[in-house]
Amino acid sequence: MPLGLDKTKFLANKARELEVQSRRKDERITLLETENAMLHLKLAQLRGEVTIAKKETSEFYSDLEISDKFKSYVIEKTNKLRKDALNLKQELVKLKTFVEEMPKQFAQYFNRAGTIFQHQTAAFESRSGNITALADEVAQLKNSLKEITERHALEKKRRQELHNTLMACCENGRELRGNIRVHGRIRPLMEFDVENEDITSLGKPGSRSEVVVHYVDDENICVRTNKHNKVFEYERVYNSTEKQEAIFDEVQPMLTSLLDGYNVSIMAYGQTGSGKTHTMLGSHRNDDYNPSHDPHPDEGVIPRATRELFRLIEEKPVGTHSLEVSVVEVYNNDIKDLLSRDPNAKHDVVTGGDGQLSIPTVTSKPVDNVDSVMTLVQLGLKTRKESVTLVHEHSSRSHLIVTLTVTTKAPSFFAKSFAAEPEGNTSISKKGVVSNLQTTNQQPVVRTKLQLVDLAGSECVGMSGVKGAALREASNINKSLSALADVLGALAEHRTHVPYRNSRLTHFLQDSIGGDAKLLILLCVSPAQRYITESLQCLGFGQRARQVQRGPTKRRLPSSAEKVAPENTQSRPNSATR
């Protein structure tokens, strides 16, 4: 810088120049940044266009592939249609040939038919002379049919007499065993049989659910124990696969005896959880035990017997038979009416002047169809005592007794049939019957009972795990079943004293067990090893029952004390003899 110049002015100018240059550079930088942003935006746009172009290209290739497949499909279908058209053409040629030959074949058939017609005409003309002989033969056949019909009616009456004789005997001609028939039923294994073991061990050898009760044949059950095998023989044995219908097929003939004037009793016996209630009523999977108008495969003896009884009554003259039902339970050795408004009221068995047992305070209601009976039974079941135990979730804590009383108005039938019976087979003398029928202007009646008993199950207290009130229930159940066994033992040994009064159960069933009723005991047993003690006890009970010989059954006869009461639709106390 030359000497004498002003440095401050120079620097100021220089600073302004630098500021101008700096501002220009900032503007340039801003412009470049703007251009760069525009370029980035353009790049993003181009990339988006490239992506779209790639996607369109992919779709194009996909459409092209679909088009190729469709083209192949069309070619394949075209070839198939061409082949079908060729086949149709060949068939058309064959059909054309057949149509051309049809007139010739029709002419041949027509000629053959004409020849056959001529032969048949000649045969008819040759046989027309035998029409009179055929008419005589038809008349002879009508006379034979009338004779056979009369013989059938006679044989039907004789069949009823033979049936009632047969029901007092064992099957296959074995020796007479009184009137107690014993059947055994083995239930299938259930999941609760494993107890505390794994479900996969169900039925396996060595497990608590191992099968030790075996079906041998229709008359024998074998129980395999640690020491030896025990075989029990009965009139009929059902295996674990037999349905409810098979059990009732054996029960059904006894209902004919009921309408013929005999008392009938059917009871199910066995430990808790062995299938007694299932056998008598039906499956627990239906809470109502199938009280429907139409038959159900799971129906037990009670609904099936009711259905069959009404069927038999329908075959009789209208108005000659009526039916009443009562439902009671024996709970803690007390008799309770399950149809009463006060089901907790206690009832006593009363011995009448004629020695017959009755419970006059028990409600008996008239019924006229299956639905009404099962509705009343279901009403009683809602009150029946049940509880959950370790053995069974629906363990009955009382003995259920459903009684169907049939009142029969048939003076001419009983006058003829009972007058012909020996005195030893009647409950009163022939002279008394005839006198009763002749001296009264009122219509005599006969009342017969069908008792259907679902006994409470015997149980081991340690196995069932019951406590408190349930323990008392179990104790009373076992005592009553023990009393039942004692009664059968006394009858089998022909003791002078039979301890019916040791339990309300045996006292209530005295007429059925030791009286003149036809009795069927259904033994229900569980097949598993954990129940072997109870199963042996149950099967032993059945063996003792078979040893009881009570003599022939007796018909219920018309009595001057049993007259037809005025029709009353209201429920009334049951005065029928027990």
C-alpha cells in the first residue's frame, strides 16, 4: 500500500467486497441446495415410476402365465370334446343300425307273441272245464280256514295257561325253583373305573380297572380271583354289549301274566354305580330318563314295561282295564310318598284283616297313557335322594318303588277260568268265587300289581368316601340290603320265622319276596377288579335267591271288598293290597 493512503477506508472497501462475494456464494449455495432437492425429488419420482413399471411388468408376466394355462386348458378341453364327438358319432352309427333292424326284430317278437298267445288260449280252453272243481276246492279251503281260526283261539287260551305255568319254572326243563327268576347283567367299563390311575390304564392287566367279571354264555358269569375262578349260573346273563331292548325282551312275557291275574315284581340289585338305575329307568345323559311318547333306545325297564302294558290293554275290550301308579322311596328306613305334597311324611305298612299288606296313606294316581306315567315317575325322581360319591356321581340314596296297579273288570272271564282252577292255585275257594259272582249285583274286579324296584346300591364306606349325613344313608342302605339277604336266606332254608320286619324295605316287599308274586331279580355288576368284593357279594345274593322255592304263584281273584269305584279323576290314597 502506498504511503500516505488511508488504511481504514481501504479495509472498509475490502470488507464490503468480501461481504458481496460472501452473499453471492450463499445465494449460490442456496440455489445449488434447491437444485439438489429438486434432483432428489425427481429421483424419488423416477424410482416410483420404476417400481410401478416393475409391478406392471410382473402383472403382465402373471397374466401371460394365466393366459398360457387357460390356453392349455382350452386345448385340453377341445381335444376331449373332439374325442367325445367322435365317440358320439360312433354311437350314433350304432343307434342308426339298431333302428334300421328294429322293425325286423319287432316282427319276430310279434310272431313269437302270437304263437305264445295261441298256446295260452289253448291251455285256458283246456282248463276251463276244471272251474267247478276249483270252486269246490276254494269252499273246502274256507271251511278249513274257519276250523283253523277256531283252533287258533283255543290254542291262544291254552297258551296263556301254559305261559303262566312256564313262568314258574326254570328254562330248558331244569327242576322247579319256585317263582324267583334271577338274571345277571355286566356293565361295560367306564372312565371312573380307573379311580386315581391314568385313563390309559383302563382295563389293562394288573390295573385296578382290570376286567375280572366275564360273560361265559347266556346262563353263566365267571369271576376271576387271585386263588381260583368262580362261576355263577342264572336263568339269563347279559354281556356288556347287550342293549336295553335285550333286557326287556326277557321281561316282556311277565306282563302277560299281570293281565292274566298274577302279581309281578321286578327289582334291580347291585352295588352303587353298577347300572341299576340305567337298567330300570334309562341313561343319566337324559335328565328326564326319556319320558317321551315315542320309544327311545336308552329307555329302561320302567318306561318300556309301561309302554308294553298299555299296548296289551289296548288289545282288551274297552273299559275293562284301568291303571294307577304310585311312586315311593325307602329312605333311612322310612317309607316316603314321592307323589305327595309332603314327601317327607312317613308312612307305615298295615296288615289287613285278610292278612294282606297295604299302605293306605300312599297316593295312587290314575293314568291312561305312557306320558302320564313317566311324568309322575319323573316328578318323584326330582324328590328322590341322590348324592355324589367317589364311586358314582349319581348315587341313589334310597330304594325307589314304582307300583302300577291294574284293575280288571271281567266277571265272565274270571267266573269261567277260576272255577276251573284247582283250589290249591287260588287264594279263595272255588265255591267262594262262584258264590261271590252270583250273589252280588255289583261288577267284581281283580287288582294286580306290577312293582318295579330300583334298589339303592350297596357300597363300601371307605371306597365311596361318604361322611356325615351321607354316611348315615350308606349305613341304612347296607342294613336294609342285609335284611333282604337275611329274608332270602330264611326262605331258602325253610325257617319257621322269616325276618321281614327287620327292615321297612323287606316289610314293604313282603308280598313280592315271599308271597304269591312272580319275582324277577336283575343283578347288575361292575366288571373291574376294584369292585370284585362287591361283585362277588351281589352274585352270591343272586345264587341264594335262586334257591328259594315258594310254590306256585296265585291268581288274584274277585273279592266282595273289591268293587268298581265311581270314576274319579282326582288322585286318591292307594287302597290296593300290597
